[in-house]
Amino acid sequence: MPSLVALLLHCLPLAMGQYDICKSWVTTDDGPSWEFYACQPKAMRMKDYVTVRVDPAGITCGDPPERFCTHENPYLCSDECDASNPDLAHPPKLMFDTEDEGLATYWQSVTWRRYPEPLLANITLSWNKSIELTDDIVITFEYGRPTIMMLEKSLDNGRTWHPYQYYADDCMEAFSMPARRVRDLSTTSANRVLCTEEYSRWAGSKKEKNVRFEVRDRFAIFAGPDLKNMDNLYTRLESAKGLKDFFTMTDLRMRLLRPALGGTYVQRENLYKYFYAISNIEVIGRCKCNLHANLCTFREGSLQCECEHNTTGQDCGKCKKNFRSRSWRAGSYLPLPNGSPNACAAAGSAFGNCECYGHSNRCSYIDFLNVVTCVSCKHNTRGQHCQHCRLGFYRNSSAELDDENVCIECNCNQIGSVHDRCNETGYCECKEGATGPKCDDCLPNYYWRQGCFPNVCDDELLLCQNGGTCYQNQRCLCPAGFKGVLCQQPRCDADRKDCDAAPGARAGLGTLLLGALALQLRGWADL
Ligand SMILES: *[C@@H]1O[C@H](CO)[C@@H](O)[C@H](O)[C@H]1NC(C)=O
Ligand SMILES: *[C@@H]1O[C@H](CO)[C@@H](O)[C@H](O)[C@H]1NC(C)=O
Ligand SMILES: *[C@@H]1O[C@H](CO)[C@@H](O)[C@H](O)[C@H]1NC(C)=O
Ligand SMILES: *[C@@H]1O[C@H](CO)[C@@H](O)[C@H](O)[C@H]1NC(C)=O
Ligand SMILES: *[C@@H]1O[C@H](CO)[C@@H](O)[C@H](O)[C@H]1NC(C)=O
Ligand SMILES: [Ca+2]
């Protein structure tokens, strides 16, 4: 079996030939020197480097021990799952082991004894490394394939997830999606996320065991049925937006949503024949090294590119220190057949010693100042070495100077702040009454209404009088008989001649003073 896999890998078109060396020592008219090429690691069995997580807790069978039946012979329920007995346990690691011939070892879930509550399980594979698929993902189910499941993937170590493919025996019913086949996709839809019915119908539990994510069929859209025209695929991978990323991931999740039903409806009288059992998850791919490495090694529990071209990082995603006179670029498959290495260049190799921290590709000599300076600093930087942040941005203290995220936008509130600049910790300069790092809050005794204004009324000092209520600190809502900023003045109708005298007299000195203060405050607010 292992030799068969090796043979299989050897035959994979993406595993061999092109782009397998990063440099060679060549002799030219000027003498011997290194020549550099775009390069990538070989495809590997990625299941050997994965960590797996199965959710929810308690979904793996055998604790407590449980009996299960099969669809073929539902009344012969002789099989047992017992987590405490190594011979009868079905832990997650059996999805990734190497099997002796003819003897399937598999992870198994609990049975659907809680029906009609759905039987749900998530199986999450994490590599802690970006990998690129080079062949189909094949998931092997013993005892029947799920009638509903989906694949999701993450490109950022599980922080965000995206649907990858939907599987159902009835796509419309399960996901409100029309059923499609990857074989019917075209060059413009090669990275479409679709729902397929090809891997979910009942065909006998021993006959059709595999659920596929079809990478080869998608490659074949460009490279032809036998993947003979790989050059065309490589050209497309470079030029079609999002195509490379479509085959890239750090994590993969299987969401199992409904088990195999044996081609009929759920039979409540025997729920012990419904469960999931996965014997193998084959993921063939390579480390993503941005075409700057042809080796990827497993060190300290993680895959790691052995970066060339003076790049560094887990994915060779940046230039080594002192090799940052140009901004970092991924290598390219183009031009065919050797591609471009797009190597990082030593600081000082271009013009004197002009370091631009990777924010500029160009330096220029300014004659009358006699200095070399970086031109068109990117990533919101400025300065001779792109070492400062543009106005309106501040330095991210946890980022190095060559980080793309080194400058963070100030984001000052346009109304609450004096201008759009901020200090080194991101604090903006606020107008009177405004506060907060971005000046989008008001100080106490101020209210926000397109800027901060002093309260007209409140519950403490500026109380509305005569039963008036304070509306959002902006004005008093006065009862019918009163007016004034704090409702301190009686309203005089023609037929009420005594109104000046009565309530006003009761109001007292304090109210009048407050009224005057409020009037003055309103005067400011109107300015
Ligand atoms: C599986 O993962 C999804 C997110 O991708 C989550 O919403 C769901 O609750 C999880 N299901 C289980 C059974 O843990
Ligand atoms: C993931 O990989 C990085 C870089 O190799 C390493 O520093 C980190 O410890 C790894 N994290 C886990 C959870 O293995
Ligand atoms: C990387 O830097 C070394 C010097 O440390 C140099 O000899 C080599 O040619 C550089 N490689 C590339 C691809 O620029
Ligand atoms: C600051 O830089 C670090 C390291 O690159 C990055 O993870 C973080 O997101 C940046 N912070 C902000 C606010 O952009
Ligand atoms: C930035 O301004 C805030 C608020 O005025 C202040 O607390 C902080 O110390 C200032 N930071 C620097 C580096 O000046
Ligand atoms: Ca197995």
C-alpha cells in the first residue's frame, strides 16, 4: 500500500518536472554564477501533518459503549463501539493512519438515537500552514456516505471560514441550490462553490464509499482531460483572480449534517444503523511557499518552507533582513517554462545604501541634496527610507518597520476632531466638548448631535421646571402652560390675565438663576 501511494504521487503531474529547483550554478561568458528560478515543493500526503478536532464533545462513539447495526443487515446488530477497549474503539486518528491491506480502521460517531434531533458532527483539519491542493480531496466513508454534508475552508488558521463545496442527495431541498457538476464548469467559473449530488446518493455501503472535492476536474478545465497542458494551467493560476487562492487553505472542515439513510426514509424503530464512519481523509497538496522554496519540512510540530531567494517566514512571505531594498514579491510561474524568482535584493545593491523597508521598489538620487531617497513609498509610509507614516496615519507599535501594516489610519471623527492627524498612540486632537481616542464621544455635560454641545437640561443642575421633561439633554418638553428654555415661564393666553403673577412667583430665585444660565448656554450652543 505505501509503495502504491508513492507511485501515485510520482505520477501526479503537479508533483514533478517544472519548478522543482530554485537555483543552479551556471557558467556564462562572465564566469560562473548562480541562476535563480521560481520553485515549489513536491506534493505530499498532507494527512501526515494535520491536527484534527472533532466536534461536538461526545460525538465519537464508545463512551458509554454502544451497539450499532448496518444498513445491509439492520437486525444483526452484533458490532460494538467501546472507547475503553482498543480493539473496539474508533478514535479520530483512525482517519489518518496507514491501513493494513483489507482492514479498514475508522473514526465512528455515536448513532442517531436522539432522532429527530439532527446528528451533527464537525471534523476540522488544521495544518497551521498554508497549503495548496494538487489533487482531489477524498473522504472515505464506511457504512455509507452522508446524505447531507458540506466542506468549509479557512485561509487564516481558522479565524474566518468560507464554504468550499456542498453535498446532498437533494441540493435544492438541503441548501436551496441547484445541483451542478464540476465537470460542467467553464474557464470563468472554475472557482465556483457548488452543490453536487454525485456523492450523496445511496449505492450500497460497500460500493460507493468516497466523497470527493474535485481538484483535478477543475484543473482539467485549463489543462485538458489528462492534465497534459499544464502550461495553460500555470498561466491561468497567475492571471485569473482568486484562482490560486481557491486551491489554498490552512484548515479544512467537514460538516456532517445527515448520515446515510440506506436509500429510504429514517426508520425510527432502528436508529442504531445511522451514524458516520470515516476510514480515510486523503489530502494531497504542497506547502505554499510563494514559489520561493522547493523544500518543506516538518519541524517543531509545524510545516515550514525552506526559503530561498533571500526570503523568510513560514510561507517565504517576506524578505530577509538586509534584503529589503525592494518590496517582497511572490515568485511567478511566468514566463514559461522557468518562471521568475522575484528574489529579494540586498539593501545597498541598487543605489548606495538606500533601505526602503520593502515599501518601495525604486530609489532616486536627488542631485542638489546629494541624497538617495525612496520613491513612491507604499503602505501609507513616507520619508527618505519610507520609515515614517503619512499624515493621518500612526505607527503600529507591534509591527516592524518592514511590515505592510506598519501604518494605521488615525480615523479621527471628522466632526469631533480638529484635524485628521493623531499622535503616536493614535489619539486625535478633539474640539471642545469632544473626547475619546477618535473624538467620537462627548465629555460629561455635553451631548452629541453632529458634534458635542453643552447640555441644555439634565437631571442634576439644569432641571426642567414646572413638570417639564428633559429631551436628550437638548431641550425641555414643557407642559401646556409653560415655555422658556427650562419651562420656567408661564405661557400667557389672551384669556389668562393673571398668568404673569401666579406660577412665576412660585418659581423662586433658584429657578430664575438656572433659567438665565440655561439661556446663556443655549446662546453658546447656537453660535
Ligand atoms: C460546526 O461548525 C460551524 C461553523 O463552521 C458551527 O456553526 C457549528 O455549530 C458547528 N457544529 C458543531 C456540531 O459543532
Ligand atoms: C504554528 O506555526 C508557527 C510558525 O511555525 C509556530 O510559531 C506556532 O507555534 C505554531 N502554532 C501551533 C499551534 O502549532
Ligand atoms: C541571497 O543572498 C546571498 C548573500 O547572503 C547571495 O549570495 C545570494 O546570491 C542571494 N540570493 C538571491 C536569490 O538573491
Ligand atoms: C499591527 O501589526 C500587527 C503585526 O503585523 C498586526 O497583526 C496588527 O493587526 C496590526 N494592528 C492594526 C491595528 O492594524
Ligand atoms: C497621545 O494622546 C493621548 C491623549 O492626549 C495621551 O494620553 C498619550 O500619552 C499621547 N501619546 C503620546 C505618545 O504622546
Ligand atoms: Ca483508517
